[in-house]
Amino acid sequence: MAPPWVQELHLPHLTVPVTIDAMYPVMPSHPIPVQYGDTLYLSNLDDMIGARVFTPTVYFYQQTTTNSCANSQKPIVKTLQDALADVLVPYYPLSGRLRETSNGKLEVFFGPSQGALMVQAHSDVALSELGDLTAPNPTWEPLIFKFPNEEPYKVLDMPLVIAQITIFRCGGFSLGLRLCHCICDGLGAMQFLGAWAATAKARTLVTNPRPIWDREVFKPRDPPHIQFPHMEFRKIQEGSNLTMSLWETKPLQKCYRITREFQNLIKSLAMPRDGYGCTTFDAMAAHVWRSWVKSWVVSSHARQKLRNPPLKEGFYGNVVCVPCTTSKVSELVNPERLSETTRLVREARLSVSEEYLRSTVDFVDLERPKQLEFGGKLTITQWTRFSIYKCADFGWGRPLYAGPIDLTPTPQVCVFLPEGQDGSGGDSCSGGGSMIVCICLPESAAHKFTQAFMLLDNSKFTH
């Protein structure tokens, strides 16, 4: 029997009827410092092929005295629209569009009829009918707007901010948001979201910190100098049925609620024997990797490690590297090697340096890779450090749920999410409470992963 501190969340398959009522562009409310025909430089970190996506998130807000009546739809939408127009003045690059230059590199350009896109919608269901509002459910997809026949991974000539406000029968509502990853990474997205929410709440523009573009700080070196192998862009020779089947059929999205007690247990079992310790993320990532039993990639931020020059406060561009570590399957499945696997994770995380980041910039500039190679790799990303619940208070309180909906379009990704049931959205991996672990697997492997992830035979682990 699984320990009581691990709970698999069974996501109900729902039909969420949504009617689109109106769509309109949202332009900056005041003049911005660019003219038609102007362009903005994007760094190679913004332009990595893995960043050429929209990051969809959804935020649920319960019925309140200000949004409970039937004709309250206009105040909610109007409040969000006006605040977005105001915040697009300092965040004016998000009102532009992306295009490719002659060598395939992306840039932001400004032309007529651009701006963000706001979609007004309603649904005949109540929030209480949407299931457990603590973990992402792919059947919430109608709450995120996509254009009819929109191509996967399309970012060119698209609005860079797409927001759908759906009013539910109960008076609650959701904000379905798509932000282009080329413009901001996770921390940058939280900065933008926080400014939008604070502006809506105060009914006047609030930006703290003031946003800084400054993408030229990541221009390639002259001459370029690639110092690392950058396995994140290299093919790994592997022929496992698991990673091959991930792309043959639509995988299942599995979610688990992990208590602090379980995180502490994993950390105690996984502590490397070299005396240097490890973080809870290192240990949990090693346990997930071991359960998944494949090589993987771990995303890591390098903001704090930049010294030449340091990033200015308010920078919201991409500062994400993907250092990679590998191991043999026979070593991963050995229960006595969890501490060694944790050491590999820790070293990969700590390998992110300014030199590694600059090398990544130069590698992308010289090689211009067309895709990230996922075969044999598992990408683990940590959202527990994002203040996503705190940032998303637009004046109606913190959301009931804030986070992604569907991970299956990128099936070799595992996400650690904060548990938001209490509204805190605390950092589970650095001292908070429970967290949600979400991963995609083929149906044939899902049960075995659950068993490996949830069941621990402590006698088989060594410290």
C-alpha cells in the first residue's frame, strides 16, 4: 500500500462547454517608444527552439460579492482589459509580433493592428463541476483560446499575449492566459503577471520593478566560443520502448500530491555520500528520474550567476539553460544508487554558470538548432519557486488554482507545482508544504511508474 503522504490525483474527464462572446485587440493605453516598422533584438536564449512556444496557464477565481450578479461580466472583463492596456505601455514589446530574419533568427517587430488579444466567453457550468482545482486537468483546454486550425508551436505573426476570460454559471471566472515564451521566461512571466494584477487591483499603473528589455546583454561573443558539449541539443542513442511510445500515442497526464513528509523522506534517503548535501529538488528530481528510468534534462535559471555584467532589476527575458546529465538504465534502477543519482542532478544544476550560459548563446548562434532532442531525456522543471498565486491577485483574491493545464503536447516533461489549495502557493521545494508532481506517460508505463514513485522499500536504500 502506498504511504499516506503520497496521493495520486485522479483527474475526471470533463466536457466544459464554452461560448465565445467577443474578441478584441488590446492596445497600449498611451504612446510607446517605438513606431511602425521598428524592431527589437531577441537574444539567442529567447530564440532557442525550445522557447518558440506559448506557455498556457489558467487561473480560477471563486464567486465574490463583486462578480456574483449576472450582469457583472462587463466589470470583470473591463477591469482586466483596462489594466492590460495600461501595463502594455511599459511592457510594450508584448504588443508587437515575432518574425524571422534572413538567417532564421527571431525579432520583435511593430506594425499596424497589433496589440494583445482578449477573448470574452461564458460557460453554463459552475466551478464546483470542474473537479479538483488543485492539479492541472487537460479537459480544461476550452478555457485557453486557440485560433481555429492553429498550427502547433506557431509563434510567428501571433499576438504575444492571449487572454480568455470565461464567466461561469456560479459567478466565478477563469483567466486563461497564453504568453509567448520567446518574450519572457517563468520569472519574467510572473513579473508581467504581477504588474497586470497590481494595476487591475489599484486601478492605476503599478510596475515594481520597472521592466527592462536589455536583450543585447546576451549577444554572442566575437568570436563565438563553445566551451561545453551541450547535450541538450544532441541526440542520445537509445531505443527504449518508453520514449518511442511517447510519440506514437497521446500520453496520459499523471498527477501526485506530495506532502512535506514524503519530500523529507526522499531527501534523507537520497543524500549524497560526499558530504556536500542536496536540495529537496535534487532529491525529488532524482527519485522521479529513477522512477522514469531514462536520461533527462533539468532546466535551471542562471540569473544570480551573471556578473559580467549583472542583470538589471526588472529584466524579464529568458535566462534559462538546460544542462544535461546522463546515466545508464542499469544504474538508475539500482535502489542502492539513489544518492549517486541525486549527486548527478545536483552537479547538473550547479553546472549552470555564466560561462555555460555564454557558451549556450554562442552554440545557438553558430548551429541554429531546429529542435531540442527529446529521445531518452526527461525534462524536469520547477514551478514551486514561482510566486504564481501571490502574483495573480487582480482584486478578487488569490486564485483557487494557478498553473498549467495540459502537459501532453510536451510529453517528456515533468513539472513540480506548488499546492495552492490554501491560497498560499508556497515554495514546496524550499520549506513550504505539499506540492503537485505532474508527468506524462504512455498508458502501458503509467501503472509501473506510479508503483515505483509511490512505493519505497527503505531497506533497499543506503545513505
